[in-house]
Amino acid sequence: MSLARTAYEVATSAAEPLFGLVMRRRLRRGKEVEGRVGERFARPNVARPAGPLVWLHGASIGETRLLLELARTLHAHRPGLHFLLTSQTVTAAELLDRAIAQDPALKGRALHQFAPLDSPAIARRFILYWKPDAAIFAEGEIWPNLLKTLRRTDTPTALVNARMTEKSLQGWSRWSGLSRDLFGGFDVILAADRRTADGLSALAGRTVTSPGNLKAALPPPGHDADEEAALRKDFVGGRPCLVAVSTHDGEEAFVLDALALMSPRPACIIVPRHPERAPDIIRLIESRGMSHARRSTGDTATAMTDVLLADTLGEVGLFARLADTVYLGGGHAPGVGGHNPIEIIRLGRALATGPDVFNFDDAKRDLLGQPGYNIVETPADLAGGFPFPAPETELIARMESTARAPMDATVDALLPLLPEEPR
């Protein structure tokens, strides 16, 4: 075991007495859920389901949506499996709890828990309680103590849709012993892009392949057609419509600056990545002298309302279908690296995003120059281009035809790790 890994174990073990204080502070800030903090300490209040259990872990909304689709696909191949899905954020937890309750393939077969803190004692307690038959981690969720405990119990492990920036890869390369220990121990590693595959190959000391980004396999988000018709009539009211999806701090101001430059002013819907930021966004809208309605509180949005603040979860498909252009957040927020453009393009909507989309370099390379995909540097660029041309049917058809390939390749790699169905 590397010196760095030993140091990490010692440090996380020593820090464990402070975890309670940290969790109480997070609870006050709305980053944890009252009554569920025990899950962070691997003290669940639900029983492990009988039978084979696959653990799937992702940090936030993007990863958990991906893992939900992966669980559905694995269930189709192995109907006897149960699934434990864990996440780090409150918004991801809300999405997972709702999706499991509403999905016939997962209801009764899947459950959600908040991810455990990664100290040696908590990791042991978590693995000994849940006894997963396999563990699948998404994108960049690498937790040394949990991985060590899984390997000590001979639990198969996989890292899927791995994505790392060049900076992250360089950081891991400075800890070559730890990197080889962690990444080399996965039974399966699949990267989302070629850059990550090459970097992980060097770190793990073995060949890592990239079947493509699993987020391409996510179906376009669904919606309520009656709700769409009502919003189109009562709020949009014949105006062009700009919808800003998955925005981060600073990007709402970018959109409002663009809105102020447009005449006549279009209807605007803002769907923040983190709905708990709604009070700050409302203050920003009011500071611009614009009217607003807040969806989570049931405010009535009319054709006289400038901005509908959609601080709800699971409705992106509804709002995107109202759009003449979708501004996709993450490309103007430092360090975020963009969000998945594919599902918006597959809906047939024009998309504009910022230039800093390093997490989706492959998609940017494939889409740049195609009608429907636009990089905007300034609010004036967004205002001047609105509404942008929609993607062509040939592009949408090509994306539809290749969408399932990454998922199919991932499932083929994972099935040998999973328990066989009883005969």
C-alpha cells in the first residue's frame, strides 16, 4: 500500500470525531436532510433487501440520472437484481427518490441512501451492512477507504463513464503509487472520452477504453403535455421563449443581461442547477427591475411576467420544449466544465452555451459548426443570435442512431461482474 494511501487512512480516521460537527453545519445550510444524516455514518433506517444487490454511486444530478438509466438496463438483463443507489447532494437524492417511486422497473427493486463518509470505520460499517455483490462508481467518485473495504471483501468494482480534466489527471500523476493502487484495482474501467481513457491508462498501468459518454444514452427528458400547453398559452403567450437550463452562480446574471438587450423582450424561464439558490436569483431578477413568478411556490406566471423561475426538479423536458433557444449553463461558471448538450439537441431545440465546456470536449468537437449548437462569449452574443437556428433533422437522426452504443458497451462489460440469475 502506498504511503499516500496510508496517510489518507490515518487522516480520515483522526478526523472522524469532527464529522458530526461538519454534518450539523451542512444541515443548517440545507446541504443535508433532517432525519437522514445517519446515512452519512452508515447507520441506515431501512433493511437490506434479500437477494443479490448491486451498489451504484454517483455524486450529483448528472451522475445519478446516468445511473438510473444504467440500473434500468441492468434490470432488463438480470431481473432478479436489487439496486442500492447512493448520492452526495440533496437535489440528487430528491431526483432518485422520486424516480424510484415512479418507475415500475425500479419500484421495489431499488432504494436510495446518502453516500457514507469515507473514513475507515464508516466504510467498513457500510460494506458490512449492505454486503453488495458488486459496486459501480460513476465518473470521478474515487473513495479510497470504501474501495479498500470492497476489495478486502472480494466485491467486484467498476468505474464507468470516468471523466477527468487534464488538471485532474496531472494531479493524480503526482501520486503514482496511490493512483496505480486505486485505479489499477478496478475490475472494469470505462472512460467517457479519449483524453480520460489515455490518462487513466497511464495511471492504472493498463489499457482503459472509451465506449463514449454514457450521457448520450439518456433518453430526452419527458414532460406533461397538458402542462406544456397551459404554460404556452398563459405564460409564453405567443412570445419567443428563452430557457436557461442548469445555470450556476453568475450565469443567471449573464442571461438577464442578454434579456435586457432584446426588444421585444422574450419570455424567459430560468432552471437553476441547484434550486436552493432561488432566493439569490429572485433578488437578482428584482434588481434588474424585472417581474418574476416562482414555480415552487405556485406563483401564477402570465404573459406579462418577464421571468419564470423554475426552482423545481424533474421538469427540464417541459421547459426545454417551450424554448426557441435553450441556454445551457456550466459553460460560463468557473470550474464547472459545462453540461450535457446532447439531450437538448435530441429534442430539436437550438442550444447556446459558454466556451468553457471541458467536460464535454468530445461533444463540442462533434457539434461545433452544426446548426443548433452555438458557443456564446457575451450576453450580447446571446441576445444577437436569439433565436438561434434549430438543429437539422439529419443531426438529430444521427444522434438517435448512435445514442445507445455507449450504454450497450458498458452493460456488456459489467454483466460478467454481476450475479447470475438462478436457473
